[in-house]
Amino acid sequence: MAQFLQATVYGLLQGSLYALVAVGFSLVWGVMNIVNLAHGAFVIMGAYVALEANLTFGLDPLIGMLIAAMALFVFGYLVQRLLINLVVNAPIWMTLLLTFGLELFCVNVLIAVATGDYRSIATSYAARGFSMGSVRVPYGRLISFVLAITLTAALAAFMNRTRTGQAIRATGMDRVTARLMGINVRNIYAVTFGIAAALAAACGALIGMVGTFSPPGAGALTLRSFVIAVLGGLGNMWGALAGGLLLGAVEAWGGQYLSGTLVNAISFGVLILVLIVRPTGLLGRPFYEARVEV
Amino acid sequence: MTGRRIALVAAGASLVYAALAPTFTTGSLLRTLGSIFMFATLAQAWNVIGGFAGYASFGNVVFFGLGGYVVAVLMAKARWGFWPSLLVAIVFGVVFAVLIGLPVLRLRGHYFAIATLGVAEGTREVVLNMPRLTGGGSGITIPALGTRATTPYPGNRAFYYYFLVLLVAATAVVWLISRSRFGYALRAIHQDEDAAGAVGIDTTRAKTAAFAISGGLTAAAGAIFAFQQVTIYPERLFSVEITVLFVVMAVIGGTGTVAGPVVGAVALQFLSEYLRSHYLEFHTLIFGAIIIVAVVFLPQGSVSFVREAIAERRLPLLDNVRRNRL
Amino acid sequence: MRIRIALGLVVLLALASCGSESKVTGAGGTAAGTIKLGAALSLTGKLAREGILTREGYDYCRDKVNAQGGVKVAGKFYKLAITYQDDKSTPDTAAQLVDQMNDGGIKFILGPYGSASTEAAAAVVEKNGQLMIDSAGADNAIFAKGYKQTFAVLSPATTYVTAMVKAAAELASPKPKTVAILSADDGFSKTAAEAGAKAARSAGMNVVATEFFPNGATDVSSELTKVKPKHVDLILGSVHLAEGIAIIKQSQELGVNPKGGFGLTVAVPTPTFVKTLGKAANDVIGSSQWTPQTKGRDSLFGSAEDYTTGIRTKLGHAPEYHNAEASAACLAFIEAANKAGSLDVGKVRDALASLDVDTFFGHIKFDSTGKNADKPMSVVQVQNGQLVTVWPKGPGTKPLVWPTPAFGRR
């Protein structure tokens, strides 16, 4: 029983990190129908920014997180505005290939600049924790869990209450009409992509704090985001959060009661199951493909 | 002589040339060319489901891996020879495609792409977790060298011919498809699946058949590859990088055309080799940049691009950007 | 359109075959006093870091021997030249590159990095009649196939965990009674883990759990949660860097504190391990193919200490064992060519098979399958943020710190 509780708690904490990575990915896919294969690369880039901030200026990763988010927002905005916007109307696999090329490029620039070494951001508190009975709760992961929920809520509020957020939702529902209403769609797309990149970067800082990262790990992060985005329903923020938590728990249970090597197979099994049984995701509603829901 | 006749003659000439090439080229170049032919086959097989039918599968490598592992397991564990194993591998690929197609072909667009990717990655994990049958992470070795071999190892020349024959077969299949009702059905599905259904095309059957053909050809390539490599590992045989590579080849060459995947494979492999030998540290980076440039300026692929350029007597590079930008 | 495409194809193929003909040189690969060696290394991809370290090791050897005038073969001096190609950390590319080198007349191959690429290259080397000296492929599977043309200077996979077991059995007081083994699921790690488990049982330890996780995993929490209630004395990991770091970090998070601490094979001698974990890395033991305390000396590099100083001066960083094993492979070739008195592949091969020399890397003597079975693996430990050698005991080694205080108190 103690093992089950520990696995569940740890799995949920782990899942919250996955969820945060996936929220931005789901947003971009839901609003713009763009699958960003470079999303994992943004996470790693954010982690490196936070690492640099920590090594050079001694900044705690929670502060480094803000810097990383700002830096990657700008980067994401420019990438969308100057590059991806050019192929938005092309057949679907064009954006897939474009973002794949982008991923290759970014990951290899990172390797050239920072080497392929595994890195981590050292803090005095992240690995320590407290015990609830026989279950250990590490501080670092607890903080990430709280932040993941906070950021998702903040994003939801942004989407619902601000003009830009509503412009994004409108564009996601019907791009042509949004344009007719005076929304600068090129700018909105870029802002959306920038937000997604910023969230990815923030997550990267958190991952750096609780675990390790390296440029070749970008692909696995992107793959997981797929699974969670589909699980939760495209464009659905809370869905991504729920999906991430669920996936984290399921993987933890799988690792506990089956062989540890089956963890990846489990996540793909879940993906295929969801796609077959309920392709719009756990919390998605069966409307048009590109629709933001919060 | 009409344009088409010239094209056929030229194709026939290059075929004859390719058939005679081994008599005056070296062993490792044959290996490189063989690998080009293999990728061209993979791109051509993808072309059937992705190019013609418009169902962009991102998991076709699953057939490649399964074909390879079927051959490896039959030869290593059941002591079969290569040729019967190859046959079983092809059948396995076809059957797997049909079975997977049942749920997966109901999805469209990105969902289909992601589902196939999930199938590929999931299958790799399953193979990794059956070490007694497949060797798991340690890989599996085909007894090909020495006296324990059930079929003696053929050597670079033979593999060159195997891959060449497979490529010719794949291209012939695609050529036949492009001129048949089946091909029209696929193209109709690509353009507007619901309308295609409305005019009486059995879209499910057509899609499944396309997927099955794609799976069988890819499995054949995987089978020959496994034999050539002797020892295979799951990460390599089910690698998503292989999928993306042959999709890029098909797209850059021209999806939905007959020559496109071949052109794309040849061009990209030579480019890759060139980059690798001249830019030892940065070749992957440059490769990524080239993909980006190609997608922005040549999204319809080089074959169609060249056709348009000749027809309109100018280079429509920026046209694509104008057409596809937001 | 189609004409041009078809013609283009013909032209391309023609150019390609023309290009290759001029590449074919005479057999042997020596021209006017230079011996050409070939190396397909993972200069990009997952194993890039280790591939580059291997390259540094090969280069250092080449520079050293050329500074001395070259490799002495039958009274004449030959310069050493190494051609590198990038195998992108993929085994089939490594095989293809070695094949290409064969066509370019390069018969002597310095091994790629990693067991998978080495195994792929070994098959090609055997088929082509080339000769390969393996510096970084330790999996015993490579040597179970009856290949005659591949020789490995490094200790095989079966020694990585076994060495830690032996060190603990010999030096730890009180001796650990219960052990848990955590292993990645790739071939090399599994071979090491199985051999380690066997050694532990013969040393009188009880192996209470063996858990596997995917290669490259950064989350081993499930395995640790399963092992925690068994309260073992020692946790041994047959791992690479990522999994090793994860084991320590997550053990800290989950409160897993074995009395004897952890032994994490190759993760520990990697500098990033200590850099990343800080104090948590203290008292963790690991295994290494070579340390600056390794006994032995040779005429090219001197002793292990000399090698350390040399690398530091030349490259600006302390040598890792990947540098040393690479230099040792190159050195083995030099010794064999010298001994054979000829650059004929068969004669050098036989000279290698009968080689029996002391080097800065330890003793090099190959058994009938091509493994360097007598060379001992060293066991290291992190003490106060520094990597020290604890086993086998000798000059410069430090005593083992045992038992290990819990994480908060290191």
C-alpha cells in the first residue's frame, strides 16, 4: 500500500511537469493546427537559459524560469512570424517537416554551443522533501506541481479575460472572420506561438531543477506532448493538465506493477487507445478540429 | 519522338546502366547506392499512402522494423533461409497494415499522423520488451557468416541487386497505380474524401489497400536491410528518424508523382554524404536548414516544380511563398 | 520534365561511379612513409561526447608517436595518419563507413565508440579482412562470434559491476550482506549486471532485487520505490550517465539510503556526475577502465601519471578513461606493427594476437577471442568532490569510505 501511494503521488507530481510541457503544444495545435515538432527543443533551450542564469548570475531557477520564458517568447514570436507563417496554407505535412527541420537545427546548434552533456541546475532544496507517513514528497517537484497548475490557470484567465486572449480564441475558431473583425492574424499567430514557447521554456527551467536535460532529449519531450495533447483534447488547457497528470500516474503504476522497461510502451498504448475510442480527448468536445477551449 | 517516349527511353537507359554498374564500381559505393535504392523504395512506398491518398503516415518505419525482425527471428531462432523469411516478412507487413488500418485509417490529418507514429513507437517498445524472442535491447544477430549460416551472406554486389530490383518493383507498382482506377480513387480521396465517398468510391477499401501495399513494400526493404546488417537493434530499425528521412525525400522529390521519391532519395542521400564528409561537425545542422529552405520554397516537390518551371518558362520560387503564406 | 529527371539520374549515377574509381588506391594504404588508420566515430548524435573524447585519445597517440619520428617498422620510420568519419552514433553508418575505408585502401581501423557500433564494424572488418583495434566496445557479445580480426584493449562488459563487487567484498567493513541491482536494458548494461549478480552471490552477498529500466531513462522512481522497502546494504547500478544521475537524485527525493551507498559503474568517472550532483555525489563508487593510479608504463606515454600530465598540457582538461582507452588502442597497433616488422595485415594481426606488453593503460594481452581479459577494472569513489581510486590498492590509491552517511549528511 505504501508503495502504491508513493508511486501515485510521485506520478502525479511528475505528470504535472509533463502537463506544463504539453499545454503550449496543445494550444498551438488547437488554435493554428500546427504540430510543432520543435517544441521539445524549446523546452531544452529554456533549460539552458535558466542554467546559464544560474551559473553566471547565481539566479535561482525559479527566477531563471522567468528569464527563460521571456527569451523564448521573443524567439517563438519571431520564428512564427518570419518562418512558419510562410507555410501555413500548405498541405499539413509541410509544417511537420518545417518544424522537424527547425528541431534538427536548434538541437544541433545547442550541441555545438553547449555540447551534448547531461546538465542539471543545482539547488539546495529541490531534492529534499517532507514525509507524509511513508510517502516522501520532494520540494522541487511539489513546487513544479503548484506552478504547473498556477500557470495553466493563468493561461486560462488570459484566454478568457484579456483582449489578446479572446483574439486568439477567435482566430482559432474562424480565421477568416477574425480577419474581417480587424484582428491582425499574423500577429496573433506569432503571439500564440510565443506563449507556447515561453511555457515550454519555463517548464525547461523546472525540469533542469528537478532532473537532468540534454539536447538529444528534446525528441522524447515532444513525443510525450503529443500523447498528452491528444489525451486532453486539442487546444484544451485544463485537458492537457488533466492528461499530463493522468499519464504520469498511469506510467508510475505501470512501472510499479509491471516491468520498468514498459513505461514508454504504456504511454503509446494510451495514445492509441484514446485515438481509437475518443479522438477528441478526455475533455475535448466534438466540434471543429481547430478550436480553443478553456 | 514524344516527350513520354523520351522519358521512357531515358528511364530504361538508366536502368540498364544501374544493372551494369557493379562491374565497374567498388564495393562500398555499391553499398551506398544500395542504401539509396532502399530509401527510394521506402519513399516510394510512403508515396502510395501519403502522396496519392494524402494520408501522411508518420509511422511507416513500423513495417520496416517488423520486416527486419521477422527475417531476423526466423533465421536466427527457427533456422530458416532468407528467401522464405522474406516472403513471410512481406505477408506480415501487409497483414499488420490491414489490422492497424482498421482503427487508424478512420482518423484524418494530424490525428492519423500521430496515431501511426504512436503505433511505430509502441511497437518498438514491445519488441524491446520481448528479449527472449527478439533479443530486446541487446539486438538480434542473423547467423550469416561462417558455417552456421542458413543462407550464406551474399555480399555488397548481391544486396545492390536486391535493392535495385525492389526499387524497380516499387516504382512499377506506383506507376501502375498512377494510371489505374485505383490511383484515381486515391487521388479523389486526397482531394475530398467525403465527395469521393459520395460518388461511390469505397474509401475504406481503397485506403486499406494503399496502406497494405505501402506496408508490404516497406517490410520487404526492412527484411533485406536486416540481412545486410547482420545484427539489428530496435532503436535503429524502428527509428522515427528513418521515417522523417524518407518522407522528406518523397516531399522534396514530389509526392503523388512516380519519379519524385526516387529523385528525392538520390538527391538527399548524395547531399547527406557530401555534407558529412565536408562539414564533419555541422552536417546535421546544415541538413536541418536545408529542409527548412526546401519546405518554404519547394513545397510541392522538385518534380512538379520543374514541370511548372518548364511550362511557364520561369522559376516560380516565390510563388509558393505567396501561395502558402498567411 | 521527366526526360530531364531521368537524364539527371543517369548523369548522377555516372558521376558517382566515376568518382569512386579515382578513389581506389593500391592495397595496404601506405604511401611514401605514412601509415593510414581509419576511425568511424560518433562525432554527432547521442554518443558525441564520448566520440570526441575517443578522438582526442587517438590524436594524442598519433601526435606523440610522430613527434618521436613515427612508427618503427623493420628499421624504417613511418608517420601515422588517422582519417575520421562521423557515424552519427548509428551502427549501420559505422559499418558503411568502415566499408568505404576499405575501398579507400585503409585496412587498419581504430574502433568506434560504443558496443553497438563496434559490433557492426566488426562484422564488416571480418568480411573485408581488415584489422580493427577496439577501444570502446566492451560487450562480450562482440567476441562470442568467432571473429579473428578484432582485438579489444578495454576490459569486457562482465567486469564493470564485478569490479565494484570485488572491491566491496575486499575493502568494505562491515561487508555488505544484501545488494540490489538496477540496470539499463541495453546489451552492454545487461551483460555487466548479470555478471555482477553472479559475482555478488559468489562473494556471499544476497541479491534481493534486480530491476531494469529503459536505456537513457531519466526517471527511475518506480524501480527505486520497489527497492526501498527491502533496505539493502548496497545498490549497484549498471548504468550510463543519465540513469546514474537520476538514481542519486531520485534516491534523495524518495529517501532511499542504503548503508553502503551506491555503485554506479561508468556514471561516476564522468566529470558531469560530480558537477551536477554536488555533495550528493560524495561516497558513490564507480568503475573505470583507467585512472591516473593505474600501474604500468611504456616507452611512448610513460606511466599513467605522465599520461595525465601530457593530456592536461595538450588539451587543458584532465583525461577521462575514454581518452586513455583510445590512446591504448592506437598504442597496441604501434606495438604490433613494430613487433611484426611489417605492415602486412596478416602479420600485424598475428603480432597483435601474441602481444604481451605493459603500458600506461595496464597490461595488454589478448585471449583467443580477442579480449584483453587480464587487465583489471579500477574502482573509483567520489571523496569530497574529487574522484579517487580505491581499488586495486596501490600507490596513490585512497582508502574506501564505508559505510556511507545518509544524503542529508554528506
